[in-house]
Amino acid sequence: MTKRRKSRLKTTLPTVKEEGKGWKIFDWVVVIIFGLAILVGMISALVSPGGDKQNESRIPVPEDAIVLELVNGSGDISILALLSDSLRAQGIDVKSVTKKTKAIYPYTLLLDRRNNPERIDTLAKIRGIPEERITLQKNSAIFEATLVIGRDFKQTLPKFFSSSK
């Protein structure tokens, strides 16, 4: 009976060695793929187009500038870049630009977030926003105002279009 047990052990040992070789190959493949991923990541970080140029091209704004959030409710995305650059050139700090919203707004609105009517009136005069489109809507966010661009932006912001031509 002891001879049988020994022969069973001998036949099972070579299969264990073969399984070990398969795991060694798998480990090397994983190491090589991981190394290639790191190499590709480093190369793409070095070659990325315009990573630092975008920060340099921003228009500097003064520290006491009105902090503004710009929301596109008109459905026209192309107007946002022109409007945000124009506002920054006027000394207004545009901190956030929301390109796509769920709703389309029929009218352009200026929302006063901190109840500071003097600064909001200055902003409204710069952009030519009618007084009836200014609404007090307090919020604890970092913005002093939110400018919601509606479908009527060409009529509501006439000074913007006359100055950009």
C-alpha cells in the first residue's frame, strides 16, 4: 500500500512545477504592461499641447474686481468665450463659466448674490443690462453675481456687441 501512495505523489508534483512557470510569465507580462503605461503617461505629459499657455493667456484682473459666474442659458456656446474675455478686459473676474445648462432661459438675468447694489449697478452699467433684469438672490457661494445669458442676449447686451465689432 505504501508504494501506491508514493506513486501518486510523484505524478502530482510535475503539474505543480508547470503551474509555477505560467505565473512567472504572467507576472512579467504585468510588469511590462505597467512599465509601458508609465512611459506613455510621462511622454503624454511632456508633449501635451498648450498646458501652460492657457494660464498665461488669461487677462489679469484687479484684486477688488467683481467676482462673476457666467451661465449659458441661450443654447449658443460660441458667445461665452467672447463674453468672458470682454468682461475680464473690463476688470471683472469671471471665476466660473457653465457652458451647458438643462434649461433654456428666454431672458438674460443678473443675479445679485451678496446684496451689494453699488457693485452690481456698476456691472449692469458696463454691460448695458436693464435694471428690471437684476434680481437679488442671496447665495453663500464665492460669486458676487451670476450672469445668466438668455436667448435675448443680443438685445439685452447691446454694449457688448457694439464694443466687440
